[in-house]
Amino acid sequence: MTELPALSGKVALVTGASRGIGYGVAEALVARGDRVCITGRGEDALKEAVERLGADRVIAVAGKAHDEEHQAAAVARTMEAFGRVDFLVNNAGTNPVFGPIADLDLDVARKVFETNVVSALGFAQRTWHAWQKENGGAIVNIASVAGISASPFIGAYGISKAAMINLTVQLAHEYAPRVRVNSIAPAVVKTKFAQALYEGREEEAAAAYPLARLGVPSDIGGTAAFLTSEQSDWITGQNIVVDGGIFLNAGVG
């Protein structure tokens, strides 16, 4: 592991960060000197992530994002270990179903919303009351381009991400001026979570993108780092599309 920069004095809580986009976000924040608490369902995966990121700057709390006891434990552990929680990155998400919403099991729809939307609100409430209400900070919600366009066969996921984008606007309005709240809407990023969208056909999938490649976790990590930095101090309530230019292909002609 390369030598880390001096501590920034800032602390972040990143959900769903044992791998994929969440790990990429945590990696970017650690690289600039932040201390970070990461969450996820698997203790072993979290332990490995902490070892890679640096156990002197990163802690982990295992649990399911929609579990309110887990939310409380993650925020409490962050405060106990680091004494503050400046930034929250809501990345935990699920997409357990593939098919038309006309046949969608409503219990599955509820699960998607509990994990993708309600948990983000729960974490935002808890970080607000634990630190941000009095001390300020920033929240970044990881949405998706599926939330701003029709998304065949992953409609439940797309609807939840549209709700995540509106949740961002609502929180930005209510939490101002102490806390800035923005969202990021990635297109397909090369993670295990999105593997079904490109596995065995990555070259074909990437050809649709003007920038000629799929995203990688560091693309989203860099954007999250910007949105939690002083360089974005006048940005709130925005949804930043990070899509390799794929929406440029949506025009006529």
C-alpha cells in the first residue's frame, strides 16, 4: 500500500462499501486523508476491505442497510471511533429481480425500496442528528441513470433510483445551509453488482458509449470526493450524471 497523505480531519460513512462503487468511494476518500467507516452485509468482505484500505484509517460495521439497528450502530461506531461524521455516502443497494414490472412481485418491490431508498433516508436522519445538524457536512446519494430514463427489465431498481434522486432534492432543501446533499447517477460500472449487464459482451456494451468504455469504481469515487470537498461548496440538490456520454446517443438523427 502506498504512503497515505496526512489526515484531513474529516470523517465519512460509506454504506455498501466492501466492494464495487462503495469501495471505490471509500478508497478515494482515504486517498485524500479522510477517515472512513464502511458498511456491508459480509464481515469477511469488510475485513478484507479494511485491510486493503488501511486499518489505521478505516473501520467497518457489518449489517443490512435497511435494518434500523444497523444504521444506529454504524453511526454510533463512527462517532465513537472518530468523534464526528462529516460525510455520508449512501451507496448500499439491491436489484434482486430482472423482468417486466407488470409481473413484479410487490414484496420484492418493497424490498428494493427498503434497501435503496428508505435505508438512505434512515442513515441521513441519523448522521444529521449525530453530527451534521450542528457542524455541517455533505451527503452523496448513489442513484443511477436508470432513475432518469426507462430501464427495461430493471424497472423496480430504476423507480427506486428516481426516488433516490428526489430524496436528494428534499434533503438538500431541508438540510440547507448546514449540509449539502447531491446525488450521482452512474451508467454501467464494472462491478459484481452490474455484471449481468456486460458479462461476456463487455466490448459490445462499451461500444455504445462515446468514451468507448464502461465505468470503473474510481470514476464514481472521484465524483464523490469532489462533491464532499470545498471545491463543491456551492453545489447542492444536484444529480450528477456520470455515464461515459451514453445519453449523448439519445438524440434524434
